[in-house]
Amino acid sequence: MELKESMLGDAVTRLRRAQGQLGGVIAMIEAGEDCEKVLTQLAAVSKALDRAGFKIVATGMRYCEAAESRGEQAPMDRAQLEKLFMALA
């Protein structure tokens, strides 16, 4: 299934935010910041990436469901979507 930014606006925003957070984590490590602070920020990056991934899967599920309701062939079947979902879990 092809992803278009217009379909995934919120996920793209989350990924951009995570990209900035990750840059901050790298800068913290390079500056010799406290381990606890670094790991707290790294956990935030991880959570942002997880949420973006789940948003992408949810968007794919809605897209495929809408295609099926219009009588069209969905680009992915439920088993493929479930596999992607489970890869994030």
C-alpha cells in the first residue's frame, strides 16, 4: 500500500517531533549529560515512534476497509495488516 502524507498527517508530525527529540538525545550524550535524563528522553523518542507506527497501521486499516466497502480490492488483507500491527507490539 502506498503511503501519502495527506493520509498520514498526524503520523508525519509525530515522526518529525521524534526526529528532533532523537537529535536532542544524541546531543545530550555528546555533552555527557546524566544517564537518567538521557534515558528519559530516549523513552520519549521510543514512545513517539510507537505512536506514529500505530497511527500508520490504523490509517491502513481504515483505507483498506473503505476500499472493501466500495467493492474494490483492498491493497492489503487483514492478515498482512495484523502482521504489521504485531511487528510494532
